[in-house]
Amino acid sequence: MFRYGVNCALEEVPLRSPVILRGSIGQIAKEAAEIGYDGLELFIREPGQYDPEMLLKAARDNGVAFCNIATGMEYNLNGLSLISDDPALRRAAVKRLCEHIDLARELDCAVIVGIMRGNIPDFSQYEKYEGYLTEALHELCAYGEKKNVPLVLEAILRYINNYLCSVPETLAYLDKVGRGNLLIHIDSHLMNVEDKNIAESVKMCAGKLGYVHFSDSNRAYPGGGTFDFKTMMNALMDIGYGGYITAECQPLPNPRGCAKRAYDYMRHLQGLLEIERLPLTE
């Protein structure tokens, strides 16, 4: 029913960053495939530095695909924000996301719009900053539509982004934007803080859910904290979600150990739920 992905970085990132596999694309693809994963989420910046054919060859040689491109480093390391007060920075952010869309077209995957939406510095001017975001998303969705690349907008907790934090809030905004190739991206760790009822929030996403991250309450691998993954996965089954569930966790006790524990837990839980859902026979 579900496909499983693991996030990875091709350049050095801090140990505590929620990125599991790190290294060369060949090494990452081999390791992910050995564990059982279906797809790779690339956590990258400046996509022009990567050769799509080299990335695709490494994936194909190991029988995995690409499930998404995460763009947060463009904000954290390059300072690109879709709602910057500087029009040049807003334009640069849109241009860079278009480059990510170009790479995603080659890799046949989606693009995450997450923390690049920036933080609102003055809520008395909320409409102005939301307007900047909406203008950018319309342009990006139009570009993505030409390239046949979907975009997913992540609901992110208040300690990282100060707006569009909960699932209901993000869905309401998506309805305002009204672009068919812009879907919601949900994350168990973030929902654990922002959403009052996990099952209800997931069910609200029916028909609009583009991507899912799993990590536990403490950013550990699923099963390494206290989050109720059974409830969330049951709700995903209820709405017929058949896309990727990708592990996005701190790489502890070590990258491979984290990736394997995450995969084993998610697959085992899916198997248990499928058994529970079997019809009773006389």
C-alpha cells in the first residue's frame, strides 16, 4: 500500500540535523536498497551542481527511485525566503525553486516548499507577507505544471515557522491558493506539537495529501519515542493514501541503524494493521 522513503544529504550537514543517510549518492542508494527502501528524498541546495544522469544511474543501479527534493538548505544556508522584504531575495528564492523543479522533472519526483516560506516579522502586516507567498506559489505551480512536477507545502511547527503550522491552518491556505498541483505535506513530529487530533487532521487531508514524513516525538526513528504511529497510519489507510512515507530523523544511534530501525518499524506496523483490517471469517 505505502512506499517507503529515507531522506539523505549529499553534502556535510550537522550531526543532529534530521537527515538520516549521508555521503555519495552511490553509497546512499546502495544502503537504502539493502534495507528495503523504495525511494530517496534528497536534502540539497543549489541543484545545478548535481548531474541528473549520475543521480538517476545510482538510483537505477540499486533499484530505488527518488520521492522528493527537500529545499530547506536554501533558507538555512543561502538565506532565500519567499516572503523576504527584499524583492531581489524573493525573486532569487523563486528562481532557485524553479531550478529544483527542473531537477525534479529529471528525477520524476516532487519538490517540498517548507521553511523557504520564511517567518513573518510583523503580524500586523500578515496580509502583505501572505500575499508574497501566494504570488510566489502561483508562479511556482505554473512552472511546475509545465514540467509535470507537483509541489508539496509542509505544515511546520511554530518553533520553526510562525505561520501555517497546523494541518487545518495549512489546508485552509491551500484552498485559498487553489492550485491543483500544490498539495499538503504532513510530518508526524510536527503534528505531535500542532495538531489536537492526529486522526482527524489526517482525514482532513483526503484528496489533498501529497507527502508524509515519519519521525518520532523526539526526532528519533519511528518507535524511538512516544508518538502514536498506529493511529496515524490507520488514518492514512482510511483515506486511501498510497504515496510515500519517508523517514526524516536524527541519524542515531548511527545513520544505517536509524534507517533500518525506521524501515523495520514502519513495515511491521503496516503489516499488523493490514491483518487487523482483514474481514472476519466464520
